[in-house]
Amino acid sequence: MPPAALMDFAEMRQAARRRLPRAIFDYIDRGTEAETAIPALRHGFDSRRIVQRALCDATTPDMSAEVLGRRHPHPIIIAPTALAGLIRYNGEIGMARAAGRAGLPYCAATQASTRIEEIREGAPQAALWFQLYPWRDREETFRLMDRVRDLGIDTLLVTVDTPGSPKKVHNLRNGFSIPLRPNLKLGLDLLRHPGWTLGVMGRYWMTRGLPSFDNYPGEVRTAITRSVSDPRFALETDFRADLMKAIRNRWPGRMIIKGIQHPGDAETALRLGADGVVISSHGGRNLDSLAMPLSVLPEIRAAVGGRLLILADSGVRRGSDIAKLIGAGADAVLAGRAFLWALAAGGEQGVVRMAELLQDELRGFMAFSGMASLADLRRARWIDELPLWQSSPRG
Ligand SMILES: Cc1cc2nc3c(=O)[nH]c(=O)nc-3n(C[C@H](O)[C@H](O)[C@H](O)COP(=O)(O)O)c2cc1C
């Protein structure tokens, strides 16, 4: 189906499911432990309702958002995701190009399968950000940051919410792990999805070799069938002030700390000189029991609102979800899977389409609820009504 014919997140996800091998679909789609966090996020959004203002005109709401001194036409940012290049050939470049066309910032990941230099070159128009997973070796981390700085990228997101490997039984059962260990199940999975196997993996094989964490320096970069064994490039798990101050001192641009839930941590981020925070439960991918951003945002806004940029993510599928996160205290919102499904379903064009859909849905939500601007969403009356039904499969 052409991307223009896909109408919402659920249809994008469905189209992605047909195209992607099961192991990759599950890697993106699923959660951790008993996988209760993802339905809980959905339940949280579905339960929250807005009290409509009707005696007004909000038919053309102002959806623009101020993000660190720049006004963006929409409050949406494409979240950093590892290995997006596994979804489409040169997927990260396609994502960045689409972001440029749609007018959204795109945050490329440390664990991308395309070097940040190539993404920059392939999408010169895009507002590109970079997500940093600090490595154990500080000098190597600085070298990576310097490469990013030298490209003129001025916004660094430092992710601090993943101090270990989340428990994901489904990945192991599907044979999806890094290093990738080919097995019969994975082999059959690939045979059932020849479009992906030939069009993505086959093309890599023929041109640049199997995908890898391409931002890692040459001598440690390995295909996804081998693990990064050099301990200097293990992901840092100690995020105390010493490291964060060192990153702050080294990075001349805007620094945003991703993966904050506690107002005390938001205050620490402010003291450390961060410009913003991302309130996140990592899309329900790290720990089932983490709080939902929707629940913790009001306290964070009370603590640091107006002094720190407050971004939020996790579980965004529709424009109404974006409105609810902004209503709870976010200045703008990131979405991960929505754009990954779109990339799988329709490549660059699919991502542009997803951006349009989210914008249209947000516009509709604001018009129907009588909200003329994003600030109105924060002044609105919201109520939580527990739905007595299950979330519909259309999400
Ligand atoms: C497949 C996948 C890979 C991800 N990889 C990263 C990563 O490398 N770094 C990071 O900070 N967050 C990563 N995330 C988390 C996203 O940045 C974001 O917080 C999350 O996807 C938001 O939830 P959503 O997918 O429901 O929108 C990843 C998410 C997904 C789905």
C-alpha cells in the first residue's frame, strides 16, 4: 500500500509487520519482563480526557513549540533509536531526509547503523540532533562528541536511563541478539520475508557489508553478528555528576538529558548546566515498573518548568497522546516506534506521512477540545476516567 493510503499508527504498524522479519518487528514492538509497561502506557493515555471548551474558535490552533530558543511548527521530535538502518537500507539517512522535509528534528543514535557523518551528508537540510550513550572510555566518548560537534550539530541528548540490559526473553527466543546468532528459526523468518531479506540485508551485503554500530571507531566496529568486545566501548552505567559535568564542559552546544523521571534528577540536571530533559520510560522497553511520563510530568514542571526545556516520550501513537503529554507539562514530545513503523512501511515517504498524520490528529484534538495553543493544553481541565473496556486493537 502506498504510504499516502496509510491512515494512522495502527495501519503503519500493520504494514511494518508484514514487511519485517518477526525478530526485528518484535525487537521494535515489544517490551521487557512481563511486558506490562506498554499496555499500561496505552491505558494511561486512554484514561485521560479533556474537558471541552466550546464557546470559542480553535479551528486553526497554533501548534508551534519553542525548543531552546527556536520555534518549531510542531511539537514533535523523532526519537533516537538504535539500528534503524536494519529496517530499511540506509534507514537512518531516509529518516533524516524525511525529518527535514516534515520540519521535525531527528535525533540520530550512538548505536545507529550509519555513521553520523553519512547521515549529515545524506540529509543536509535536516535539523539533526545526536543521542549519546557515553562509553566507559571517556576520551573515546569525547572523540565521538567532537566528531558530532565538527559537523555543526548543536544538540546532544545524553541518555542516562539504561544502566544495564533489560530482560527481553522474546529477543532470545527469536534469535535476535547482538551479536546476532543465526539459527534455524531466524533463517526461516528471513525466508518468509524475502522483500526485507533481499532489499535490506542483501543490499547491505552487496554494498557495504552487514550492518554494524557504525559510529564506533574503525578498529572496534564489527558487523552485528559479532559483539563489541573492547571494554572501552561498553556503555557507561555510572551517571554521577563527575561524568555529566565532564560532558557538559566538553560539549559547546545544547545538552539535554534523556531518561529523567524524578523532580530531584531534573533539578540536578539544571544544576549541571543541562538545557533540557526528556521525561521517559524508554517506551516501556527497560523496566515494566517504571512510572509513566504522564504521571510524573506535573511534578517535574512544578520543579523546573520555564528553567529547563521539558520533553517527554513513551507510548505516543496519536496526536491526542502528544496533546496529553503537553497538557501534563511537556514543552514538546518525542516519538520512536511511530516513525520506525512508518520507515518500515513506506521508507522516507512513510515517515513524512506519519508526521502529517500526527500533526493532523493533534490539530483535530485541539480544535475539538477548544484549545488554541499548546499553552492552552497546559491550562486545560483534564480528568482521568478509567475506561471499563480494553484499549481497542486500533491503538
Ligand atoms: C527499537 C528502539 C531502539 C531504541 N534505541 C534507543 C537508543 O539507542 N538510545 C535511546 O536513547 N533511546 C532508544 N530508544 C528509546 C526511544 O528513544 C524513545 O525513548 C522511545 O522509543 C519512546 O517510546 P515510543 O517508541 O513508544 O514512542 C529506542 C526505542 C526503540 C523502539
